[in-house]
Amino acid sequence: MTVASHIVELKKKHEHLSDAVERAQRSPAVDALEIAEMKKQKLKLKEEISRLTQH
């Protein structure tokens, strides 16, 4: 896998998590800890994307 294709996959995962967080925040049945965990994962992906695009 090239770096460029890896970045594309990370961006897709980030977008998917972003959508999941939005849906979860609208649903009263979803636990706040679960939302926080998704946000952490999303941030890690964003940091990895940033790290890979700077080099």
C-alpha cells in the first residue's frame, strides 16, 4: 500500500467516524463514553493523516 492510498483510507475512516459521532450524539440511547471513544479514534486518525501528509 502506498502512502497516498493509506492516507485515502485513513480519510475514509475519519469521515465514517465523523458520521457515526453525529448519529450517536442525536441518539439518547448512546452512552457518552462511547461517543468520547469514537472522538478519540477520530482524533488519532486525523493526527496520523497530518503526520503522513507533512512528510
